[in-house]
Amino acid sequence: MIWVAKPQGKLYGFARIGRIWIFSIILGYLLYGLSSGNQERAASLRPTGLLPNSQDLKGWQPVRPPDVYTGEELFNYIDGGAELYLEFNFKQVAIQEYHNNVGSSLMIEVYEMDSPKNAYGIYSLDTRGEHPTIGQEATYGVGLLKFWKDRFFCRILSLDLGKAMKKEVILSVGEKIAAKIPSEGARPQILDYIPRENTVPESIHYFHQRVALNNFYYLSNKNILNLTEETEGVFFEYQLQEKPAKVILIKYPREKDSLVAFKKFLNLYFEDKGINDSRFTEGKEIIKPMQDGQYAGIKLYRAYLILALETKDKKNCQGLLASIAKGLR
Amino acid sequence: MKMKKYQRLSNEDRVHREEIKDLSRRDFIRTIAAGAAVLTTAKGLNASVASKAEASQNPAALKGLTSSFSAVGRVVEIRDELVAANSYEPDTSIVRKMMDRGMRELTGKSVLVDAWRSFVSPGDVVGIKVNVTGGKVVMSNHAVLNTIIEGLKSAGVKENNIIVWERHSGRLEQVGFKLNSSSQGVRVYATGDGVGYDPAVYYDTNIPGELRETDLEYGKQKVSTRSYFSKIVTQQITKLITVPVIKDASQSGVAITLKNLSFGTVDNTPRFHPPDILCDPAIPEICANPVLRNKAVLHILDAIHAQYHGGPSGDPQWVWNYNSILFSTDPVALDYLGAQIIDKKRKAEEMLALAEVGKAPRHIATAARMGLGTNDPGKIDHLKINLTEAT
């Protein structure tokens, strides 16, 4: 076959492919430039820069200059609750209240975390409500809008309980803040291992350590899973039965860490004192009936631990552990 | 359950519909305590020997104390369903009615000013410890606070001898307080970034904490086993009234009266937050220090809004209108009832009880064992009055 340019101006064969290549390269550079520009702009953003100004919020005035808390200063703002945010590598928060001329009030908090996955993490602690399309994910309920985008987590709260502040007003403020964040960030990779079917979407919570885990599922007041700032975990409910089973999937930094945690869990949660190290091989799983008649199981897979809790019988527990482990392969 | 009607109040009060129930205990103990509002057992104080000893080395911290009304186990709860129907800010006139009635029922005084005089004298410097960590959705409300200030003034306390305070001033300003440390008007300020902590009065225990900028020893060392008391309680006030709120709290189970009184007063507290410590016994041991135990004469629990999950920071998703103000001199009884209120709400919302999610507020029982009040439902005299007007 001979590749030629036909007189009508249409390109065929190598000539056409060449042009497409050149076009693609230019487009690629443009997109890369745009993207890296966005990333640079995003990297230099600080929470105060995301607070709405008078152009963004016409008719609203800040009550006072914004308050900013950095790092452990957060204890001065959330006295008794800062640990939760610090577990997700909190960096800074800017807080500002706005009033309008009809007496309505809005409180806006913009949190900056160290990474998009941790912004997602703090957002994922409570996602029950409506889900407007704002930022990368958003939740609205009872006058409170929460969303995350890139490494930022925002809360916009109407202080007019029971009064007629329209939801649309709050959502529009959220949209304006989200628009100031030029880039998006990646969700935690561990979320990819959550089964697409039967998972209750609003039950998904990402965590590193036990303060966060205890916030949505209580296992123990001891650190029985050896959770550290290096561990990454996800909790979700799996609707295979009438009452959903609970699943915890944790990724440890190294395989030896997951093994140590596996043994600790058996010892402290299952109270299995007769542990013989030689029994523990990749894929090892232990399932036990619990006092409430339900079954709990744990499976060791490379650097991962999978826990299936509140399953109605042993078969269900086994199936759930196997299904999650299969996804990890 | 035995029912009982209280007939002490004037006819004016009868325009309100009353519902009096849950009178679980009849042996209403009324004591006029000299110095100590409640007895503290020696056994219970073993763990806080250091702080007790240090407090005794600073007698100025306890100077000027006079006796006041005290009733272990006595709790008066005043409810009005309309108090915050339309806003996080409650209706001022309804709050005033609730406050007036609550103060008179608690003390048994028919005249309001006499009720306030049961706790303070004209020469007192009165601290009002508020709680604003929950932001505007669940906080010590301005309307409640203003009524307390009016009551104190009516009892002869000079306006500038009233100090409204919190741990951090930023939080006070965020919820609408105007800081004032001048010699005019009610003083409003904070310990951590204002008055500071007293190096002579501290609570020492074997749990080291990494120091932060607002801690007294910050800059001198990295960690400390000490928590120093606010100079407001050790040097400035002679009486203390607390205005806590009802909140779930991830680090202590609940944050009500005892936590507001203790952790709101001292520095270096995050060391007590890990889930296996749950702030126990730190909360009761700090409350047992004489500078708090002897000066804290009245607790007015602002439960107009309350939070049953996700605390201590305020989250409207978990806040509900409880529409009540509770009055007591017994912080343990108030916390016991507050924890019950949270658990009842959690049950109604089909959530697990605090104890089932690792948040059993153990510090309440510890405080009772230390003699700071009672958590025995058989000894709690809980009087409920509903003022809601028929519409």
C-alpha cells in the first residue's frame, strides 16, 4: 500500500499520522503547562486565600478578620478534638464569619492538610446527607456544607437554625471557594480495593490511626492493630445481609508490620494465647464466633490486614475476606 | 415512681404549665459547708497529693472564701420547648424566665435576689467559666450568661468583679464576646493567651505531655508531667460559677460540667486524651484541687442545645434542641444526668450507647468515688419543670 496526500487536501497514511503526532505533542505540552501552572498555583494557595472576598460574596461582610491556626495551635480552636485532624496531618485552618444585611450568618472554615488523600480522609469521617457537585466530593445537611478538593477541606455553616437561609446560598458559596482551587488531588489508593457492589457508599471512611477509627468503629481503647501515621486504612459497611457487615482493610508499611499487627489482634481481640508463629503464612485467616452470635474474621495478605466484623455466619465471613483479598491480588 | 409537686413559687409562675416528674430521690440534702462544698475522702485524693500540697503552699489561692448554699444530688431542670425554636441564639425573654425559676427552685428562695445571695456576697470576685469550643451551634449562650451577670449584680457583686473566662481568647471572640480586661464593666478574657497560669498551683501525674505554646513551661522544656492552674482561679476570683454545655467528646466520653471545670482551667491537657486514658482520673483529680472544689459554688448547665456525637467541636448534624437549663451545686450529678441525656438521644437515633463505642465517661464515677458529688440515681433529686406555654 502506498501512502500519499490526495489533492483534496485530505491527508492519508504517514503524512496524516505525522500531523496528528505533532498536534498531540503541542496539545500535550499545552495541557502539561496548564496543569503544572495549576499545580504551582495550588501549591502556593493558603486557606486565607480561599476565603470569599467582597466580590465573591456580595451583600455579605466579614464580622472580623479571619482567625488562623497552624499545626498544634489547632488545640486552641478545637480544645479536646484537635487530635483527629492532626492524625490526618493538618497544616492550617482559616476561619471567618460573615453577616449579611438581613441578619443571617455564615461560618466558613478552610482546612489545609498535607495531601489530597488526607483532605479526603477528614472529609470521609461523615458523609451522610445530600451530595451536591462541589469540589471533588461534597455533603450537605442541616445547614452545613462540607467538601474536599486537592488538599483542602471546607466547612460552610449557616448559623440561622430554623430560619430561611436557602440551601442554594450555602452551595453557591461552596462553589466559589472550590473554584479558587485550580487542581484536583488523588483519592487514597486503598479505596480502589473496596468492592463496587454491596458497599454502603456513605459508610466509607479513610483513616491512619485509632482516634479516627474509633470515631466511626470502636474495636478497643488499646492500639490492637498497631496503627501508626504510616498505616493507611479504610472502613466500610458491606450489605450482604440484612444488617451490613463491617470491613476494615489496613495497609502497613512493610509485610513484617502486618504480621506483627495480625498476631497482636489475635492475642488481644480474639484472646488467642496459643499463637504459633509457624502458622502464619500469607493468606492466613482466623474466623471466630463472637458473643453476640455473629462472626469476626481477620486475614493476613502481604502488607495488608483484612477484618470482617459483624458477619452473620462463618461462611459469610470467609466469603467477604476472600473477596477483599482477591481484589488485592 | 413517686410524684411530688413543689408549691414554693408565687402565683405568677403558675401561668406556665408545669410537669414535674422524675423525682427519684426525696432525701434532699442541704448543707451549709464552710470552705468545702463537698467532702472529699482522703483515699480519693491520694493520686492528687502533689496538686493538693502545692495549693496549700499558696494560701492566697484560697483566701476570701465564704460559705454558700450547697445541695449534693439536687438538680433542677427547667425546660421550655420554644426557647430556641428559630435560631441557635435562644430567646432572651424565655431564657430569663427559665433562669429565674431555676435559681429559685434550686435554692428554695421565693425572691430571686435571695437565690443569688445564696451563692455570692457583695465582696466576691466571681468567675464565670463558659464553654465555647462547640462554636455558635452548642455553647454557653449569651442570654444565659447575661442573666447570670444581672443576678450577680442584683446580689451586690460589682460589675468589674465579674470575670467571664475561657481557656483561649480567640474562641471567645469567634462566638461574639468582646474581650475586656479594663477596670470598667464585666471583664472578659482567657487564661492561655491572657492572664496565664500560676506556677505555684499545679496537678502532677506520671503522664508526660508535649508542651505547646500556651503552656506555662513551654520554652523551658519539651515535655512535662504538670498541668498548672489558671491564675484566674488561683489569684483573681473568690467564687466560681460554671456554665457548661452537654456534648459528646471523643477524648473523655462526654464534655459537660467536670470537664469544663477541670480541663478548662489547667494547661497541658492533651496528654490525657488517648483512648485508653479517656481523661480519667485526671478530670476528677483536677476538680478535687481546693482552688476549684472550694470556689465552684454553682453550675448552670446550658442544655438549650446539646450534641450527641462528633464532639467536642460543634457539628449541627449531631446537635439537637434539648431546650433545657439545669441548675445544681453538684457537678457529678449534672454530668451523670447529662451522659444519660446523650445516651437517650443516641438510642433514639439508633446509635450505640457511649459505653459501646469506647466512650464510657468513666471520670463521672471516679469523681463520685472521690466525693465530688453523687452519680447514684437513688441519691439524685432531679426536679423537672416544663415552662412551655400552650400555643
